[in-house]
Amino acid sequence: MHYNSIAYIFVENIKQKKMKVTFLGQGFEPESIDSVGNYLLKLLSQEGFHTFTGISAFASEAGIAGLSEYIAYAKKNFNNLNLIVGIDQEGTSKEALFEIFNLGINSFIFYQEESPIFHPKIYLFEGKKEIKLILGSSNLTARGLFGNIESSLLVEFPINDNEGQGLLKELKEYYKGLFEFNDPNLFKINPKVIDAFVAKGVVPNESVRFKRYSKINSDNEKPDNSNIEIPKRTTSKIPFGFRGKPKTNKTVARILKELELPEIIFIEPGSLVWQKKRLPSSDAQQVSGNTKITGVLRLGDANFIINEIKIDRNTYFRDEVFRNLTWVSEERRNNSPLEVAYCLFNIVINGENLGIQKLKISHDPDRISDQHNIPTTVHWGAKMITYLKENSIVDKTLKLYFPTNGPIYKMVIE
């Protein structure tokens, strides 16, 4: 009985979920899958959380614009979205603050005139069942979230974990005025407050901020008289949506009418990432006789050129276009692994807005070995297949656009 009791307790402890701490490193390799930016995009897109609180020393226009549509999407699932940013050392621009104001969430500037600078980076996701907390060095800038060499910790624990709750209590007690939004040095973000700090000379415009924190600064170039050799190093990629906000192509989101999906919205296209001319009948789901429909759009190279080089269909879609999606492995019938993700597309065909469609994307690494196979496909789904059977898109041109600054891709067929 004694040994059986010990064994029973041991098994129960294994089954009980405990606090988990994961290191998030980024910028030290060409592609940082575990960047803080990727985790923020993923967690803001998930259900199960009711409150998000982000605290960052600095923010840039590109960093906030890149998160904006994910935050807009999170409004459907979260009850509270909070953001606090510092403005010391010209680290946050006027444009970034207006981007934050346009998010329409509970947002503040923290500023004190005393010499200590405001420098924390805290991203807290609270749910009824679990807590996820990111603590580290990543600011809300494009490079801070994806490109810079940064170190952070992801702390995850169930809501009933005593050790985790103790850590959360310490955090909230230390920054009590921030988490309760009543610190005297918090300023609610609005145009009047932004203009006041700009007039005070504390908040610069984006070009000044970028110039201050960029290594590329032509005004400060000095002759290099040293004899030290510095090796060239590949830097981490920054997603399309975080590479600066297009000045002439702002995101537009307006409700047209109620449908099966919550709403149809019009998304202005961002960067063109792929084009397929003269769609074949197999992609268009138009077949005759006893031929079965494929149900998919094949993502081949289609002679699409970027920087004078034809894309590599084996890696381009999985590792570039859809790299920020949540990919999971599935088992095929022949035990071959298959990667699957789901993506939101705003589909427009011949000017008709079909709204936001959630479509499945599959990637089969085993098909890469055969040059004639296409490893990545978009699955049209039952609703779109029905539409395509009744509205032929054979021989039309399909254009795929990366999100302007959020999670929704735009697919235009004309």
C-alpha cells in the first residue's frame, strides 16, 4: 500500500500541468521562428484569453501598424486590450502614437522628467484557464519584434498554478500603478496629448526616430581608419507587414452587410506576392464528365519574378508568404507527414467582394523531391467550391497580396 500510494502521487504530479518557461531568441540566425513578434501575432489570433496588456519602452510606426489588424481581430475574442509605451530617448515616434490611438484600445504614454528612463518590455495574456507572459528585451518596433538580436522568456502556466500566480502577483504589485492604470505619470493617448509631447520636444517624427536608432546614417558617416575586419552576417527577415506602412495605401476596413461570417470588409491590397495568369480548369473547379474536382488551388511558381529571380515554389509559400501562420503536422494515410495551416483571405472575384474566407493551406515536404509536383496548395472549401462551379474563373488572372498590416490576405481574381 505504501509503494502504491507513492506511485499514485507520482503519476498524478506528471499529469498535472506545471509552469513552463521557454527561451525566445531572435536575430541570431536568418529566420527567427521564436521571435517575440511571431508569438504576439499567434497569441493575439487565439481564443481563450480575455485580457492583453503590453508594456514597451519604445514603439515605431511600422511595429504598431504591423500589429494593428491582429489587434483588430483580437477585439472579437478579448474583453480588454491595453498598451503602455514609453517616449524616452526619442524612442517612440509621433506616427507610432497616432497608430496606437487609431487602434481604439486602452492606451497610455508613461513619462517622467527625472533621469531614469522607462525601459520594460512586458506582454501579458490572461485567460480563464491559462496565463502566458513574455518578458525580455523586445520593443514594439519592427526590428525589436523580428530583426534585432533579442532575448526573452515565455512563461506559461495554468490558472491554478501557485508558482505562476505568485510570479504574476509580484509583477502586478511591483507595477501596480501601470496595471491599474492610475499611475500619475500615465497619460491617456489622444491627439491632444500626442501634440503636447511633440511640442515639448520629447516625441520626434518617424524619420528622426529611425535615423537615431538605425546603423545606416549617412549624416554621421566618418572615415574608417581602423584595421579591424568585421565578418558579414545574414540578418533575420522582417515580415512584409512590418516593413513600413505604405503612405499611399492605408488599410480600409468598413462593414458592408451581415453574412454568414460576422461581416464583409474591404481590405486594400498590400504587396503583390504572387500572380497566376490564365487559371486552368483544375484550379477553377470547372471539370467535365466523370473527372473529379481537385478542390485546391496549386501554388506553383507561375513564372512569378521577385528581384529578377523566379520564385522557388518548394520554399517560397511555406517559408515566405505564409511563414507566420500556425502550422501543425498531420499524418497522411501513407504515414507521410503533412503540414497544415489556416488562413484568412479577403476574396474578390470580378469586383464582387466575397468577404473573409477561412481556408486551409497544406504543405507536403515529400512532394519537393519530385520537380513536377507542387508541395503547397490552398483548399477552396465547400462554400467556395460551390461558388466556383457556378461562376467560372477559367483563364482569369489570380493575384495574391500580402496583408497591408494584419492577418488578412487579399485574393483578387479578374
